[in-house]
Amino acid sequence: MKTSAHRLFTKLLGLLATLLFIGSAHAAELQAGDRAPAFSLIDQHQQQRQLKDYLGKWVVLYFYPKDDTPGCTKEACSFRDNINAIISKQAVILGVSVDSVAAHQDFSKKFKLPFSLLSDPDGRVARQYDALLDLKVIQFAKRHSFIIDPQGRIAKIYRDVDPQEHVGDILKDLTQLQNAI
């Protein structure tokens, strides 16, 4: 006989699975070739950053769950450590999470991150990119990334990101995408 705690746990697990499925199903909407959704967000330096400001450049837009957590730190530091290779590809990096500007300031300073971290506290931009997990009581950005071409179109989408390998994939794909032009 199942206890009430077990039944509650099973229901919560089912609800979480449903929410994750809904998020996954919605994630298929954006595709390579689509115009990248416009945004205007504040970075850790209190500067407003808009996608339109980067027309003419390649943009690596990466969403991540939380500042100063193991996977997010590994990914951010990997971008930091490869910044010269990314710049040599005529690309800029923009990180986005639902964390506050103050949290981004601390995270950026602690790990000496040489790129903008954009604060999306209401998850509006993450939602536009199908990169928001909203559990109603808490929300965070999913670990998804996008390469946006100089014309503002999505060139590549990454839905399954390994923080340790991701920058290598980005550099390889930037090379292939740029050589295809």
C-alpha cells in the first residue's frame, strides 16, 4: 500500500516530467534560418545590450541556469579561456540568465569574465529563445546556445550542451558556418 508521501512524490515527479516535456516540445519552434528574436537587456556593467547593436558580427548567445554554480562556471570560464579564438572568428559572446545584474557583477568579477552577462530577471528573452524552464515557483534558463549570423539570423542551435566541450563545438561550427558563406 502506497503512503500519502509516496503518492505526493509520484505526482510531483509526474508534474515535473510534464513541465520538462512541454519545455522540450516548445524548444523545437526556433530553427536555424529564423530571425533571432530581438532583445534589450542590461549587462553586469549596467550597459544596455541589444541584439541589433551586433548586426554585422557573429554572436554566440548562450543561456545558462545560475551564476557561480559548477557547470555554469565551467562553461563561462571555458568561454573566457578561449576568448581570443572567438574574437579571431569575428564573434562576440553574450551570456544570459535570470540572475540579477548584481549577481552577474560578482560572477564576472570573481572569474574575470571578459564578455557581457545579460540579466533577464523575468525570463522574457529566455522564453523567446525557448530556453526558459518555468516551474511556477522558480524559473531558470536552460543551458541552450545559439550562433547568430551577421544578418541577425539563427545559424546554429545547441539544445544539449556539455559545458566542458561546448566552446570547442562553437569554434568548429563558427569556422564551418563562416567558410560556407
